[in-house]
Amino acid sequence: MRFSVNLASEPFRRDRAMAVASSVIAGLLVVTFGLLVYLIITERQQKRDVLEATAQAEAQLAKMSADQMQHEATMRKSENADVLERSVFLNSLIARKGVSWTRMFGDLESVLPHNVRLISIRQQTDPRNHVQLEMVVGSQSVEPVITLLKNLEESKMFGNPTMPTSLPPSQSEPLYRFRLSVNYAQQF
């Protein structure tokens, strides 16, 4: 058998490189598809785990809420009212006493310039146990009070101060008086 090949009508083509490149790309696509399928399955499992954990947490929260309501109902009984009032009163006293006045005056001493006089101070505690100091300070000029405000702002123990009122000197009081309000976070 003889085959006649006419090179002019069927020229030589280089299809091998194209076939290899196409098979490499197809292989990469198959690997990428497999990776995506794996990620989808893993994500579905994680979602299932999160839903189970959420359901458990919600069940635990419902149980705790029921227990709390039961305890509150017990505390609201007439025979327990005195104990509840007394515990609220004692807890408020403990929260107020939680701030050491000695340490607070030491902290104030570290920020108070030598030519500013502390005239009065009052402590207030909010329900979240944040302490706010209401102070009246006096000075013969305004500049030392400005220094005090800067020192309070730079201190880690005090928040940003506010100065709602000020009074100029009078015949009976030779000092400028400033009312300051500042948050205080005592370091233990």
C-alpha cells in the first residue's frame, strides 16, 4: 500500500504544543473545581456547626432567663422585700466606697499645679460604676487652671474635663473660681 502525501495541499501543523497547553489548562480547571467543591462542603459544615452552637446558646439563654425570672419572682415576694432593699442599699454603699479617697487625692496631686487651690470636691457614681468628680478650684489667674485642664486631659486616670461655670474674683473671694467636671478611673 502506498499513500500519497501531497505536502503542498496538507502543510505540516504544530498541534502538539496547543494540545499540551490545553490539557494543562484543563487539569488546572479540574483542580480549581475540586478546590471550590471542597470549600463549599467545608463552608456548609461550618455553617451547620455555627447554627448548632447558636441553637445551644439560645437554649441556654432561654433557660437562664427562666431561672432569672424565677429568682426575681422569689425576691419580689413580700417576705423578701426587706432583704432586697437592704442588699440594694449595701451594694450602693460598697460601690461608693470602692473608690479610695486617699488614692484619688494622690492622683489629683499629681496633676494639680502648685498655684491652683482645690476648694471642694464631690464624687458621683453612675449605675455602670463610672466615677465622676465635680470640683471647684481657685487660682489668682486663669493660666494655672488651663495648665490643670491640660494635665487632666493628658492623664490616664482622668477623662476630658468640662468647665460649665467660672466666677471672677470679688471683694470677699480674691480667687478666680472654676467648676470642673471630670471622669475618674482609679488605677488599682
